[in-house]
Amino acid sequence: MIEVDISRAQSFLSDREFDKSFKKAEEAFKQVQKQQGEGAEWLGWRTLLAGPNDAILEQMGSLSDTIRADADVFVVCGIGGSYLGSRAVIEALSSFFGNSGPEILYAGQHMSGRYLRELISYLEEPDSEGEHKSVYLNVISKSGTTLETALSFRILRSWMKNRYENIKDRIICTTSAEGGALNKLIDEHNYQKFVIPEDVGGRFSVLTPVGLLPIAVAGIDIRSLFYEAVSKYEALENDPEPALAYAATRHAHYEQGKTIDLFTTFEPQLEAFCGWLQQLLGESEGKDLKGIFPAKATYSTDLHSLGQFVQEGSRTLMETFLCVRSMDKTLEVVEQEQDHDGLNYLAGRSFHDINSRAFEGTIAAHHEGGVPCIAVTMDQLNAQHLGELIYLYELMTAVYCYSLEVNPFNQPGVEFYKKEMYQLLGKK
Ligand code: PA5
């Protein structure tokens, strides 16, 4: 179960302010349901949950079994919505060190030549038995033309051609049904292909093959993730109140002049999830000179860098905490005969318990310092709860953006840097 506690954000709002935003959220939800809002042709992230395609889940499941049995490394090549979602789930549910199964690495998310050279050197290093590493590559690009992804794919493909006699089974392309340079390469080389539904935009695509294939290769149960999102979809269709109240709280704070929402967590495994949220909200709401800038931080690490600002800096911030109620692996503080470090008062307590007190202390202090705080708590960190959380945030984002009167599903501003860059690069 997921609990969204908005009480520490609502306390800064009058009933009138909240009710006004809640009414807007109700209207916005109707627009989503009736497909009447701007960008309604991009609501495929809902229809794929309303009518699940089990055959695709099966197909991804069986391909990922094959890859897991053979691969040492699985490279995910994509940027923005084409990798942030899978990375968020994989990092949340994997061990920090030494996972079983293929190592998941990323490429195409920037244009650092040094990174790519070092990645290739690493792929060239023999495995622990002195053999060539077995490498698979999943290139993910809906447009099939994104420069960061396409350049990295070109370099990695050439390396693979030199390394393996047959790369056809080692390259999996996830892209639109047709169009784009990637489809030309697929047709020419007969690479394996998964289709990104036309009506699903990048940042809403984690529950399509964009996110699900890499997540399955990481050994995570995609059926649990996906079907829990389906359950959340059904639950929120019947009772949208949790998503609407969340959207309304955020909207009312925007109206009050809040310009930054700091997404934070005391669980470093959720850092990449905060990155996914940053994109989901940032690209959806930041347009027409509107929106709250989504920032991210990891606590308690960043309490020692940003904590001062959050507590006492300019009061333009709101804060969203992602929490986990119980952790399966934790550690206890041991009692020592000589209490030289003065920590025996914590003996017998788990790190999770201490970390949870740090969260409680921080949210209380920041709230007292004038920061509206929202706490989103999962009972446990598992595929089910992440599936639930993904859909909750997708819906909340759409509802909140319609309340702001912006189209949640386009990203016209992203084109501006591309235009300038292509001109400097001399693209015809
Ligand atoms: O959310 C989005 O639409 C973007 O972040 C895209 O996912 C990103 O720009 C990558 O695009 P593409 O998948 O076409 O390479």
C-alpha cells in the first residue's frame, strides 16, 4: 500500500484555497477520463493499463530469460523517457553491489566521448574466467533520431560487429512502429524489435517495452510491477481522491508562489526514482512560463549540503519525501564495552529505525521552517508498490498539469537546444 500524506502541506493553505484547487483537479480528471484535454491523443499510458496486452509481457519475459542466461552485460542505450523509468525501477530493486544476472549499464544518455571509450574498454575486458564478455544491447528511441542515443548506438554497434560474428540476436531495438532512422537499420539488419505505442510519450512509457524489457533483464518481476499499476489504475478510476488531493495541494502551492518542489528520499536506492519524477513533472508542467521546478536530493547526504537552504533559505520551496515503511535488509547497531564514540545509546536499534527517525526529525523541522511537505510512503520497496507509485504519479501529473492549463504531453522547449546544436554542427 502507498500512503500520500499531504497534511504538512495543507497546513499552509486555507480551506478555500485548497477547495478551489480541488475543484480544478476534479475538472482536470474529467478531461483526462473523457479524453477532452490538450494532448488527448497521448493518453496511451492509461489504455495500456485498461486493456493489458499479456502477450507482450510474455514475449519480454521469455526474451529476458534468454538474455539473463547468456549475458554478462546488458547495455541500455537511450535518453530521457527512454531510460529514466527503467533505471528508476532497476536501481530501486537491485542490490547496491554484486547483483546476480547481467550487469545493467547505460549509454546514449549524454555525449561524453570519454564515457563511451571507457564503457567499450570495460566491455572488452575479459570476464572472471578470461573469456570475452557476452554483451547485449537494447537501443531505445521512439523518434529513432535522437542524437545522443543514435551516436552511442553507432559506436556500440560497430564495436559489436567487430566482436561477434552474429550480432542480430544481441541487438534489441525499441522504437515506433514505423519511421525514423532506427527502423531503417532494423529493416536492413533484421534486429529484434519492440514497438512503443504511438500514443505513449517517452516520460509516460516505463510500463511499455521501453521500461519493461530492461527491468525484466535485471531480474525484476515485470508482471507484478505491471499488474499492480493496473490495479492502481482501476482503484483511481473508482476513487480518484488520493491523486486529486495530491494534485490540488501542488496546484494551490503553485498559486501561492512556490517555484521549486524538492523530491527527496532517505533511501539511496530511490535516488533514480526521484530522477524519473523530475523528468515526468519537469517536462510535463514546465511550459507557457508556468510550473514548479522539480529538483532532487538524497538525504541524509544532502542535508549536509542543501539542508541549510531548505531550512532557512528563501521560502519558495515545497518538498516531497519518498519513504519506505519497512526494509527487508537492515543492520543493527552493536553494543561496545567501551562506549568511546558515545553511540551505545543506539545499541540494538536498526539503521532503518535510525534513518526513519532522521526522516521524522527532518520533515518536522522543515515544516516548522515554513516548507510545505508531502510524504509518500510505500509499505515495502518491491515491484508491486513501484507499479502502484508509477501510475499514481502519472495520473497526478496529468491532472495537475490540466489544472495549470498546460498540455502535459508535449515538450516543445526541448527542440530549441537541438536546433541551435544542429546549426553549430552543420546539419543540413
Ligand atoms: O519524454 C520524452 O518524450 C523525452 O524525454 C524523450 O523520451 C527523449 O527525448 C528521448 O526521445 P526518443 O525516445 O525519441 O529518443
